Amino acid sequence: MNEEPSPGRPVELRHLRAFLAVADELNITRAAARLRLTQPAVSRTLAALERHLGVRLVDRSTHHLALTPDGLAFRDKAAAAVAAFDEALDSGRLRTWPLRLGHAWSAFGPHTTPLLRTWQERFPGTPLELLRIDDRTAGLARGEVDAALLRGPVDAPGLVTEVLFTEVRVAAVTADGPLAARPSLVLADLADGPVVLNTVSGTTTVDLWPPHARPAATLTVGNTDDWLTAIAAGRGSGVSTTSTAELHPHAGVAYVPLDDAPGVPVLLARRDAPGHPALPQLAALAREIAARRP
């Protein structure tokens, strides 16, 4: 089988699918099993794609495969292209094309239910699907959603963002710990102990603290659920927003006002390209509901 890109169509979907399988599995054997191909076929397809692009996508210099910086950058573009192709051929979605709205945590805060209910009332022919995806862009950069509700600055190429409102930050502390009884806290109160950071989709980093007063230790997790579990278990404190306090109550976690932390902007983001035809209506409704905030 010839794995070289043909002159008329230099790259085909099979080249992108092979690369994405390798990028997900970081193992040629598992990628081949997933694609139901032989290992040599996957290796040749990947090599052909790299030759066409003129860059190395996968580092094969060690026993464990890893994506190169070029591979990391190309992964999101390839995933978006494959997702767009697959959706275009999904005949079941042609009649009612859902609008997929991603979020990494807390969605639209307390306005999530009004957003969903109002959308259903006004646009019953276009389902609005709210999807939680633990990713900094909630799946938007990879083409898994049409738009996303994001928090904090988003440094991702090819995205257009609009600030809807700003949320107040709060401290999240162990419910039976000494900090939970305080009426309010400051960042320095948290720096004496470990701070739990969601490095995948969260907005808090050690840069929130002044350079001379950074936390003594940090614990990193990959999603909101693990963040809450770590705090409830007494492994550290955290910083989030009021929406987290409202939408993610936890018996083992107390949310306390944080007096000296800046707010977090809530953004509506989309790709800078033609997308779902209902995106303008979604943006208008999000602005309308955000304007109702006291």
C-alpha cells in the first residue's frame, strides 16, 4: 500500500487520523490497534505526513514517543479538521444541527440554567449542548465544540473572545480547618501551606501571589473534581471564583471571600472562522443574560 500523499491531494484524512492516534496513544502499537492497521503502515503514514509538512511531529529518539513542539501545535489543527469532516458527514445531525457549547468548569455560573432555558424557548429547532471538557479552551481549539465559556486570559491562536462579565475570586479551604472560620482571607493567608492548582483548565497559578510571597508548596491536579477532593482531604487550599462556590458545593470544602485577589473575566470564545450559523444568536443571548447581573 502506498502511504505517500498523492500529488493531487497531498494530505488525506488517513494521514491526520494516524497522527492523532499516535498523538493520543504515544505508542505505535496501540495506535495501530486503534486504527486496525499494521504498525509499519502507521509508521509509513506518519512519516509521509512529516515529509509533506517538512517538520518532525513525533520524537522517536527514546523508547517513549513524545510530540515535538511542531507536533503539539499541529495536533489541535489536525483534530479540528477531522472533527469538522466527521460532523459534515453525520447525516443524523443535518436535520437538527446542535450548537455545542464547551466549558471546563462552572459553565455560565448561576446564569447557566437561564441561558439553557431561554435558548430552548427561543430556538427550539437548534439544540444547545453544554459539554464539560477538561481543557484550557474546553475543546474549542480542537474542534470539539462550536463555542466555549472560558475564564481568565486565553492564549490560543485562532480564537476570538468576548468578555461577558468579571467574577470575584474566593478561597477554597478545608471545611474543618482553621481558615474556614474566618470571615474573609487574603492571599498571604493561603501561602503558608500548600496550594492546590488545576493546571489543565484552572485560572490560578503561583503568579497570582507577589514574587516575594509565593506559596510554600503546590499540588497540581487536572480537573475541578480532583481539585475539590484534594482540598477536602486537607492537602492544601485553593483559589477559584464565586461560580465554583455556587455550582460545586462540597461537604469538605468551605468557600471564603478573598479580599485582595483580582477578578476573573468570563469569556465567550469561538474560532476565527466560519462556524455554526447560530453563533450570533448565542452571543446575543449571553450578553443579554450577563447584563441582568446586579
